[in-house]
Amino acid sequence: MALLAPSILSADFSNLHQQIRLIEIGGADWIHCDVMDGHFVPNISFGSVIVKAAKASSVLPLDVHLMIENADDYIKGFVNAGAVFITVHQEAVIHLNRTITRIKELGAKAGVSINPSTPVAPLKDIVEEIDLLLIMSVNPGFGGQSFIKSSLRKIEEAAKLRSKMNSNFLIEVDGGISINNVKDILDAGADVIVAGSSIFKADNISAAVTELKNIISSY
């Protein structure tokens, strides 16, 4: 069964504990934390302090996505804050294999993310080492963007690569996902669905999670 990981990037940080409680009530599986530094992406979000606060507010696994430069300098801090998954960007990390190894040495599961313009194929030499491949279906940096349809092809390519390499990494998709397109994303081969604005900007956050989760659970 595929998983749902609401992104707290779109949450109300002045009442984070309650916001997290609402997604728990709705049936969320993970909490997705988008960390942005204003350099690798054109926005600044939050750091390990917010991740630690999310950890204190929930028993759900924390899925931390580092959209930052010099990620190696911050991995230990996010692991200590409670991250179960740490995902770095292929475009931002020079020595990707070493970074993946470091994440695992520190006790977290390791993921790699790729931007919409980055192809899947060059990752063939690292996929046997990772636990998760995050396909960005919008250009990272801001919430509320529209899903890039060519991402469906990339999800399919990732699923084929996983089968060819006899790997078992999860395929996660993030960006512009709602009840209107999640079926297509699941059909393409996604295992983990990240949704932010479609959940936290809804009138009823718990109901929005439940509606999306019900669709996901049917696959």
C-alpha cells in the first residue's frame, strides 16, 4: 500500500502541534519536512529546530528533504532532531555515494531527490544504495505549484530502473499533488505521496488527509 506524507511546509507554524495532530487524525503515514536554504532553492523554510518540534508532536516517521547546499554539514543535526529519512539532492551533492553512506552511518534511511529537469538514468549507479528516490514534480522552492505532467514518465522510468536493478527503494513524489491527479501518479508507480497545499490549505485538514488517503489505500 502506498503511503501519504503531508508536507508541513504549508502548515501554520504558529500552531504546529495542532496542525500535526489534525493530519494524524486524518490518517497520515509520515510527516514530510522540506528544508530550504535560500541558495539551492529560492526560498528559506526552516531547520532542525522545527524538525525537533515535529518529532515532539508526533510518533509518525519524519521524512526530511534537504533542499540545501553543503548538506553533509547538517545531516547529523537532522538525525539528532529525529529524522527517520534524510533525502539530499543529486544536483547539490558532489560526492553522492559518500553522503548516502554518511546518512546510513548516522542511523537514518537515505534518499536522493531529483529536480524536474534531471533525468532518472544517471542514478543507476546509486540506486542499490538508497532507500528512497524522491521525484520532484514541481521546481522546488515554493508550495502551491502545479504538477508537471512529464513527471509521470519519470516515475515510470524509476519503477523500471528499480525492477532492472533488483532494488527495493521507495519512489516518492512531491509537488502539485491533489485528489485530481493522485491516481495517475500511483498508476505510474509511486509508493509515497507528498502533499502540502492541498491538505493544509483545505477548510478541514483532517478530512482532506482522509480523502486523499482513501484514494491511496484503494491501490
